[in-house]
Amino acid sequence: MRFAIVFEVPVETGNAFEKDPKAGEFFAQFLEQLKPEAGYFSSRRSVILITKAESEEELTKQLLPIWHIFKTYPQVDPVSSLEEFKTIIPKLSELVKNLL
């Protein structure tokens, strides 16, 4: 299943991270382990990573570095591509009909 992991790095953590000469190397290693399909970064230190996880355990392993290193709690939402969503729409319509 595909997930969007969204978080903001707190000011204090971000400032300390930026002063660390090994920060870039560390962040590259973090992304290498996570293997996101896509990543988006803003000037407000907001991060959106699109990743896949097949189990709760796998997702938790992906989130642990964010909790411990960046000292923040990410928002995690299941997401689908536009192509995937096109196949979901008929199923959702049927589900709604059955509920009403």
C-alpha cells in the first residue's frame, strides 16, 4: 500500500541539523533506507514523502527515524495514483449505494 508521510521539522531540530557537517550525508542515508517513490520539500522545512509499506511493521520502521531524529510526529495517509483512483471510483459508488 502507498502512503504519504507528511511532517515538519521543528525549528530547533532543523537549526541543529543544518549546523551538523554530516547532515547531508545522514539525510541521504535516511532516504536510501526509506526508498520513497517521491519526495517534496518546502522552505518551511515541510516534507512530503510517498512510500510503500506492505505491513504495519514495515510502516513503523519507516516512521521511527522521523520520530527520533527529527523529533516530530508525521501525518500518515494512504494514497493512490490517479490511475489507481480511477479503478477505485466504481467500487466507492457501489459501496455508497449499499450503505444508503
